[in-house]
Amino acid sequence: MTLTDETSTIPAGGPTLEQVRRIVTELPGPRSAAILARKADAVASGVAHSMPVSVVAAGGGVVVDADGNSLIDLGSGIAVTSVGNAHPKVAAAVAAQAAQFTHTCFMVSPYESYVDVAEALNRLTPGDFAKKTALFNSGAEAVENAIKIARKHTGRQAVVAFDHGYHGRTNLTMALTAKAMPYKAGFGPFAPEIYRVPGSYPYRDGLTGAEAAKRAITLIEKQIGADSLAAVIIEPIQGEGGFIVPADGFLDAVVAWCRENGVVFIADEVQTGFARTGAMFASEIFRIEPDLITTAKGIAAGLPLAGVTGRAEIMDAAHAGGLGGTYGGNPIACAAALAAIDAFENDGLVERAQQIGTVLTERLRAIRENDPRLGDIRGHGAMIAVEFVDAETGAPDAALTGAVAKACVAEGVIILTCGTFGNVIRFLPPLSIGDDLLNEGIDVLAAALERA
């Protein structure tokens, strides 16, 4: 929709936005409702949305809709705008690159910014060994290529993923993803030679990390066989599955087994990467060095970019022309990534994620003292979740979760749900959010719980 004189006064994004929650209409307001009605007519119904608004500006810790409502952002576009929406460094870098050139295809005419991003990822990702990187467009694309690389390197075909894992919506990544609805139902058959084993879910399984690893490894050895296995892929903290943090020692044991058996260990850090967990990468928290790491989301502050980074000898297994894509490592996305990485490294955002995590966990634990429906509070840094349960049985309570999320949305707080059982609310605020907005968002959540 072209902005009319009436809407042209809508403020720009970034730091110019007033950092305040303000609801001036019911959600959706009339302008958002009109746009959403057009969406229903023009956009495939499979492309759903959770917020009843049409966004016109965002920055800091707020999102502004077409009716002038200002909402607290506790989602960051699913962990994408970690540096903050319309970050000035990113906006300036994107504008400058767009004025130079927008595309050549790196496979035809290479450019320096792609190499710069690759060098940055090689430097920043865990592991004191020679690395190389290839750039793509999305997290799912990165995961697909990581599997391709691992299969070519090992000469094996089988891949192991874990219960509650999420890795994308393409055919191969749907096979890796655990949850059927809405990600897989009716879309099969899926790619073959994908196997699933239980991981570590301390709140639900009660196992130590060593016990959970032994269970998984035993199943792999008995039902698949190490000689057939190309790769094991796991999110260090499982995202869509419910922000599940594995018990200490679980990932270490799985990595050690992979090393002993020549299996490529892939850490899917699409959601956990780039300061989100209070470390540049979640693998650092668990003191593991993956063979390959997939990245996307926060890497380019909203521009489509993804990467696979790993041991040089594994990354070089693919033949010339075996990796790539028309838009992979687009120059505008690379410019955004370099600006975002500058912000992550030099603007104190890793430390800010840790501070946000402290605020969230302390507030949520205080609420749980008087409300046993908050079964588990978990996560690291600015990646925190609460699992809602029946207070008497401990069974997952998806109905309560949905009611609380709906109430928060109506009050102008962007809240995301997740979890295999649909009973988890996750907090992924931009690292640019202030403590006042963060606490106000939790206040709204607490009030919604009291009413539920």
C-alpha cells in the first residue's frame, strides 16, 4: 500500500521511535484490519501470522503498526533482529551497498564482502582449527548444505536428528524436524536416511547428561550403525521444540562419540547464534567445538543470509560447483551482516543478552513462587522460556499457554509460543530493548496469568 498523506507521518524505525507501549485501537485496528483482509485474499492461507497487526516501523524494543499502536517486541522476528530493528549501522551499510550494486551472483563475479563475512564466521565460530564458510539464504538452506557436505566428506548417507528438534521446512529439513503440525503434516514423503533419537530434556526425562547420551548413542549404534552415519545434527538449545537446554555432559558425550566414529557433528545455531544466548554461539556455553555450524537469523539483522562454517577439510569435500545458489551471499545481505557483526562485537550486545536473561529469569521465578502452573523456566541469555503445565499433574497445558499469549497480544506485547506440546512461551527480545519495556512486558504476562 502506498503511504497517503494521512499515513506519511508514521515515524521511521530504529532509535528514532519512542520506546513506549501504547494501544490506541483494538488489535487489529482499522488500517491493519484492511491490510490483513487483503492478505487473506492475496496470500496463500498456509502463510499464517500470529500478531493481528500490519507493521510500519520498528526499532529498539517496539514495533509500530499501521494504526499507530506501539507494541513491546519480545520476539525479534523470531530471533532475527537481535541488534535491534533498523539498527543505524545496518541501515547505513545496506543503503551504501545498494547504491553500489545489488547483485552479480558470487559464483559469476565474486566480491569482497562475501569473503569478509566468511572470514568473520571462520574467526568467530568455536574451534581452534582451520575453517571455511559457504553462504546461503536461509537456515533451512544452510542445514541442507551442511548435510550435503557431511555426506560427501564421509561417503555415508544416514543422518541422526533428535526429538523436539527443528531444522526447517524444505523436504530434507522437514524430515529432520520433529514436530508434525504445522511443519510436516500432509507434505510427505520426506527425504530418506533420516533417523530420530531422544535427546536430553531434563524437565521431562529426569536423566543426567551422561544417561541421556548413553540412551541416544545406544540407539544409534543398534538401529543405524556408526559405519552408515554421515552426521549427527542438533540445536545446542532446541528452539521450536521448547527452548530445551540439555543436561550437562550430554553434548560433550555425543561430540566425543562422533569423533571416535568419524561422524560429522553439526550444531544448528540458526536460532541460538550471534549473542542470543549470552555467548556469541551457544556451543561455547557447552564447551563443544562442532565440525560444522549452521547460522542464519541474527546474522544479518533482517536481511536473508545464512552460512555453513566448519573444518576446512570437511568444507572442501564438495566438488567445484557443488555448493552455491543464485542469491547466496547477496552483497546487500553481506553488508548488513558485517554491520551487525560489528555491533555484536563492539556494542556490548553479548553482555546485554546476559543482563536480559537475568531480568527475565528473576521475574519469571518470582511469579512461579506463587503459581505452580509455571512448570519450568529455562534458557540462556536473551533466549528464555517458561513451560506451562497443569499444577496438579504436571501435564503440558497448551490451552493456558494459548490464552496467556492471546491476552498479551491484545495488550500490546509480542509473545511467541513454541514447544512440541504447544505449552511454552519463549522470550527473544531484541538486545536493544530497555529494562523498562522488558519489565513492562513481564508485568503484562503476569496480569494475563492472574486472569487465566
